[in-house]
Amino acid sequence: MISSIRYGGFLLLCLTLCLASAQAGTWSIDNSASRLSFISTKAGAMAEVHGFDQLSGTLRGDGQFELTIDLDSVNTAIDIRDERMRDLLFDTARFPTASLEAQIDMAQVQQIAVGQQGQVATEARLNLHGREVDLTIQAEVARLDEGTLLVTSSQPIVVTAGQFDLLPGVDRLREIAGLSSISPAVPISFRLTLVQSSAD
């Protein structure tokens, strides 16, 4: 009887350790299967979708999420416009990356079964061009398999150039392109694939 109790306790301990290990795993962004897009609106009505080709980041077992955006990888499908955005808007010589940090409720994530999805809301801090701004993010999290999460924005995140001291750069872009206006408000959306890579 005592032996059975000890054996059962040992199995329970092993199960607990296995679950803790799974929850403590680190999830890494798969850049090849991820996308962060933003929309620019010029001359009052012309909207175009742009993005960044290089994203990296992790979601730790304790819920700490970090995303790094390589601003040199901006992709507008026009080389000269990419160069102007790097030099005149983002000033990547001084500010090569943007970063976002958030604390995710991992209990919510762990409840999502394979083939299912759930909603996650969190406060985040975006660091861009030397300025930090707090944002609210609404996302859909789908578990594609035991080791893969797909996180997509359920609604766009709207930031403005003035929040990050980017208005002078927007004006320079407008002048060079000969445009009447470029909207300072920019909607951002994302589609991030995270793969569980290791245990902390």
C-alpha cells in the first residue's frame, strides 16, 4: 500500500515536472512564416500596404514577449522609396531597429488546444526612433500543433508619426515625392508564427 502511494506520488511528480517544462519552453518567431505590415495613405485617398522582411523575437515561458523589427528591411516594393524611408524617416543609421515588449498571460495560451484558437489582449510598449509608447494589442492565438503558435492581430494597431518624432521625416518624404499630403496615422497589423525551441 505504502509502495503504491509512493509510486503514485512519483508519477504525479514526473507529470508535474513535464508540464512545468512544457510551459517553460521558449517560443521563437519564425521569420519566414511571419509578417508585420503597415498602411500609408497619401494625397488623401491613395493607400498602400508595406512591410518589414526581418523580424525576430521570443515568447518565454513566464509570458515575457519581445519583438525586434529590422527597420533596414522595410519593403515598399520600390527600391528608391525603401532607401528614402530608411534614411529620411526611420534614420536607421542611428535607430536600426524598433522593438516591442509585452507580458502575455500564458495560462490563456496553455488552454488553447491544437486546432483551436483564442483571444489574447495585452498592454505593450513600442520603442521606435528613440521614443517609447504604450499600446493595447488585441490578438488571435491559434495552436497549429503542440509546438507551433500562430498569432495574428484581431484589429489594426494605429500609431501616429508624432508619437515617435517622425513628422519631420514624413514631411521630407512628402516634399521629395511631390505629394500634397501623407497621413501621419498608420495602421499596423501582424501575423507571427512562433515555434517552441527550448526550455528555459
